[in-house]
Amino acid sequence: MGWFEAIVLGIIQGLTEFLPISSTAHVLLASRLFGWDDPGAAFTAVMQIGTEAAVLIYFRHDIARIATTWARSLVRPELRGHVDARMGWYVIVGTIPIALIGFLLRDVISGAARNLWLVSVVLVVFGIILGVADRYGRKTREISDLDVRSGILFGVGQALALIPGVSRSGATISAGLFLGFTREAATRYAFLLAIPAVLASGLFEARKIGEGGEVAWGPTLVATGIAFVVGYAVIAWLLRYITTHSYRPFVIYRIVLGLAIMLLLVTGTVTAT
């Protein structure tokens, strides 16, 4: 992997990780269009650590409050009903589905599933799902209304993002909207819920970077750093945007992109694998 490729992929990762449009789909498509080798699930997972670092910094006060209250509640029963203590448990419970499914299907996720035909179809289908959720969800529940059932269902939504093209944020936000949460509540919890899963995935896959004799740590770290900076800006923008706008532009974009990829595949402009 060259430096230019790393820079381009880092920018793409930062721009698309938190928007409900699938960062994996964009990274794969860019690689095919430029004639680059598939960067692989390992590179993508490590690069995602950069965007998750942006989440850690942006939500640092929330994370510190949740973590300390949750830890204190383990020895102080009176704190166990506190919203932050419960949030700690909901993040843990919500991470279980993706941890189990990700481990069981790790070979498929890193191999056969990274096919542009699959990605294009998934972009369209889950774009429609997001549109339905955004249109018909009640949007009356706040993040303080989370419970164990909601946490698990959010987690199931996040687990669907193991399929390239789904979008981690898109699937999790869709689940939240279907459960009646507001756009901001669903989006905030989606970001918090992604932290343990993405960091664990990135650290697990990091050991594969450089396999086959080619060490690509330099470009990978550059891409990760760029993804962090761009991703931080996108988080700040998205949380402001959804307070007054719907997800409709992202739904339209997903459908158009999915159909465009199908056209590129049919005409032979890009290859599926």
C-alpha cells in the first residue's frame, strides 16, 4: 500500500464511518475504481480505531461519567438505578451480539462477504430500511429511556453491520428509530455502543497487518490518523444536523450509490472481488 492510497482511504474512512452510508462500501469501491488491491478487513479494522478514537475524545465526558458511575455502582447499591450506571450495563449487553456473531463468522466477514454485488444490494436494502425507520419511528424516547431489551435490540442492529455495506451507524440508528428513540438519542447511543466492538475488532485484526512479508504499518498509521481528524469533524456536524433534519438525504444517497455500483459491475468498470 502506498502513501497516497493510505491518505485517500483515511479521508474516505473519516467521512463515511459515522454517516449511515457504510465506510466499508466506500473503501472497497475506491480500491476497485483506482485499481488498488483490496486493503482487507484487517487494514479497515485498524483504520477504524482512528475514527473510534474520535468518538472517545468527543464523548470523553460522557464516557468518564458512565464508566465511573458504573464502577461505583458495583459496590454501592444505591447507584445501580442511576442512568449512567444503567448505561454502562446497556453498552455491555448491546456488545454481546456483535461479539458472538463476529467471532463465529470472522472468516466469512474478512473474505467472501467483501463482494461488491453483495455491497450494492445491501446499500439499497438497508437504505430503504433506514428510510422507513426514520419516517415511521415515533421518536419520543430519550437516551434515559433505554432498558435491557432496547440495549439488546440496538446490539442486534449493530451486529448486522458485520455485513459489508450495511453501515454500523446506519443499522444501529435504524434499530433505535424503530424502537421509538429520537434521532439524537439513537445516534448518540450508536456511537457509544460502537466503541468496545470497534476497538476490540481493530486490536484483534491489527496482528494481520504485514502478513505475507509486506509490513504496511506506516501507511496504516497515516490513514488511521487522518480518519481520526476527519471523523471528529463529522461527529460534531452530524449531531448538529440531525437536530433539525431527517436522514432522507442519506437514504437517497445509499440507493443511488448502490444502483451506481451495480451499473459499474454490469459494464465491467469494476470487478466484484
